[in-house]
Amino acid sequence: MKEDTTSRIHPGIEQAQTQLQQGRISRRDFLRVATLLGASLPFASVLAACGGGTTTTAPPPVDPVAPAEPTLGAIKRGGVLRVGIAVQAVDHPARFSWTESANAFRHVFEYLTETDENNITHPLLLESWEASDDLTVWTLNLRQGIKWTNGDELVAEHVRYNFGEWLNPDVGSSILGLWEGFLTIDGVEVVDDYTVRLNLSAPKLDVPENLYHYPAVIMHPSFNGDVKTGTNPSTGPYTLTEYVVDERAKFTRREDYWQLGEDGDPLPYLDAVEFIDLGTDRTSYVAAMQTGAIHTMYEPNVENYLSLRDDPNIVVYSVDTSQARVLRMRVDQEPWSDNRVRTALKMCQDREQILSVAYNNEGLIGHDVHVSPVQPEFAPMDTPAYDPEGAKALLAEAGFPDGLSFNLSVGTGWTDVVSYAETLQQDAQPGGFNITLDTMPNNAYWDIWTETTVGITPWTHRPLAVMLLPLAYIADEAGNPVPWNETRWVDEEFSTLLRQAQGTLDIEARRSIMADLQRIQNERGPVAIAVWQRVWEVFNPAFQGVVAHPTLHNQWLRVWYDPDLDPRA
């Protein structure tokens, strides 16, 4: 019989509440900690508002999935949402490498948890979770009664099957990097039909967030190996009725979905969601938005935003993020194995110029570390200076007194990446670098993104730095770089400190560790990050209930269509 911990408040919540009361952490940071440790958002909000100490017993559980709904009767059912987005070739969801793929199939399959637009993580297929005091044992409690489309009930063995896929090196999932050094399949214990226990080898604080890493959709054990066939059982609000790579996809409303709307009937409110692939020319998507051929588009760039922001027939939502275009260098290839060469290139970034030219000043300055100011662990640091003379001296010291020529791989579909590369190309010349831009379509870049010597790779937002860094900057237990370690950089001191940070719940203590991690990556790391991006969601105003999600995830379960507000109707 499992231990009943539903009335227990984790001591980490009490510690965070004290820090909040003393003004040492923000309310948002407190809510992140409390919900991470299993408190519902409503209860965490009560604790945040309390002036006194915590109670020892939690109130009755509140369903954390459903947000506050609008007034009864305000929502209308029906309508089809047409989305301008790439329809990508996919097979196993654990190998998703792009948000576009996950956005398609999150309408069909679901996650154990879900991180919202405020970076707060909630249970989804889980009803709740509990963490041991030392963060080494996490108990995951499934919702009961959720049915797959084939009639089977979702049970704990199904969850263990998915962990087996994620933790299998032969599958090649980036999820492996999140659990490396903490969990093997032997540590995934089925307690009963609705309970899974994760027995970790070391403390880990970001378990709920890791369960929402975008390749981590839950599949039925009968999965046939190809997610796009439309024949795999699913638990989500839509079923896949069409999927044509590079053309279109359609997701049709499921009549017996397990979550209910404000009218008491099953969600979703929309009849269907259609993905329409208009190619790599972003102006095609803007034109389709302006004519009403599509209702929203995925990841509008700066030029798209400037074209659409003043259109009275379009609503724009925005949010700052930890999304970045990462200038990355493979340290297993000459001359980038020499940190002096890497540092010299970083010194050739005029960050203010890049922010202005490539992003129209829409974003935050970066520090050549993969930790963003929007993440709670970020330790403030000085902005590296643009120093071409210093770069030139370093190159000479490294054996290149006459400068260094190299190719930089660039996907041309990201116009901001092109602007960034062209700005760097110009600004690096006084530093001794002669850069040739090796341009290619985005899909061609994705074919080589882990293999090219020097490139600019788009990395999406993660709510915590401790769940982002293990994806790209560590090795597996055999000493091989994890699947998404595109630079092959593995630093023993960095890896040791990162593992320590992953098990440090206290935000102030974690930020202190992060200061060292940031210093190491800044001083000898393989990446340059000049800017953190602001992202936008653009919508036909008839679609209500929309928010800007920092990872641009399609969380549209409760979006509805009001034809009276449609300027194109």
C-alpha cells in the first residue's frame, strides 16, 4: 500500500514561502517552486498571499488543469482553426526535434504534465505528484478513467512503456539527456494501476518540467512506430484524420474527450484544427494572414511582426523568452578545439547592433551562456564587450596572425538568423575573421545541425535552465555526448556543478551554483548567444482564449471561435 502524502506540504514549499515573505524571491518564483513540489496553483496562490506561516495540512485538492472559464454562455462551439505551419516528416515522437512536429501531435496525444504561459507546470494526465524531502523519489499519480481511443484505460504500465522508449539510447531521444545520471528504466516502478514511482540515483528538482519536454507525449504500448499514420490509440482532444508531409494535416474533434468545457460537454470547443504548409517563404504566411486564408501562423519573425502589428484585423500577443539563435562551434574539430579561437569569435559580437538589426530591439541581450534572464536561476552578469582588437590578438596567440577564414551554416528561412550572421560577418572582420555564409533552406540546416562545424541553431524556450543545459552540454554514462550535444563540448567541472544544480531546490542556492556554471560556459564554452528573443502569437480576433506561450506551444484546448468577431467572415 502506498504512503498517503496528499495532506503533506513539502518542506521546500515552507522554505520558499519564508524567502518570499523576506523579499528574497519573487511571487512567480514561489509559485514555480510550490507547484513543482505538488501544490495546486490555487493552493500555492493562497500560500503566496499568506502573511503568516504555512499550515500543516493542504486544503481539498483543486483540479489544476482547468483555468478560470469565462462567463457561462460566452463560449461558442464550432469552427475550424487554420494554421500556417510546416508539416514535417516524423516517425517516433520521442525523436521530435522541432516544436512544429510536437504542436501537430499535441492535439492528438498528451503529456503527463503541462507548463503554461507563465512557466507554471500543472498535472495533465497526472492527477498529482509528490516528491520526497531529498527529491530522489517522485510519486506520479495518474488520473483514473482516462480512455484511449481504442477503449483501453490509461494505466501505469503504459507510462513505464514510454519511459522505456525515452531512456533507450537506441531510440535516440533528446529526453535521455534530461535524465542522464539520474534515472534508468530500472528506477521506474509501477506501484499499482495508477501510480508510478521514479527512484532517482540523485536529487532532481525539474521532474515535472521534464515530463513536458515536447517529445515526451504519452503513447500506447501498441505504438506502430509511425505517429503520422492516424491509427495509433490516443488520449487527446482531437484525432488525426489527414497528414501529408510538406502540405497539410487535419485534426478533428473527438466526441468523448475526458476534459469538460464550461457548458458541461467534452472539450474541445473547435470542430477541427488544420495545418497548412505554405513553404519556407515567410511572406506567404503573412499574405495568407492578411487575406484570411489562415487564422494564425507559427513563429512570426521580426519582419512578419512588423508587417502585422498595426493590422486592425489581427491581434498580436507577445512574451519574452529563453529562446535563442545559438552560434555554436564543434569543439572536436580544428581550430574550434582551441578555446582562444572560440573566445575570439564571441568577442566579435556587437550585441546592441545585433539586437537592433536582426530583432528591431525586440528582445534581451545575451551573455554567451545558455541561461536566460527570464529563467529563475539566472545569475546577473556583465555584458561581454564588443572587442575586435582583443579578438585579433587572441587569434594571433592561437596561431592565426593573418586571421581565420571559415564557413558559417545558416538556414535562410529564419531571416533574423540571416541578419545576425550578416552583422557578425561584418563586425568580425576587424577581429581577423573572414566568414563565408553557407546558406541553405531551413530543412537542409536541420539535416546537418548536429554535424556542421559552425552554425546558428534555433533553440526554443525552456522554463528552467537546469532542464535546458543537460540537453546540449553533457555526456551520457558511456562518455558520449548526448543526442542534442551539437558542439560535443563536455566539461567535467561544468557537468558536476550542473548535476548539483539539478538537485538544488532553493532558488538562491541554485542561482549561486548557476553563477559558476555561467562563468564556465562564458569563459570556455562552445556557444555564443547575443540575444534572447521575444516571440509573438498572431491571430484572427474571432479566436478567443488565446495566450502567448513562450515556447509557442499550441495550448488551444479552450480556444473558441466567435464568428461575430471575424473581420473576414
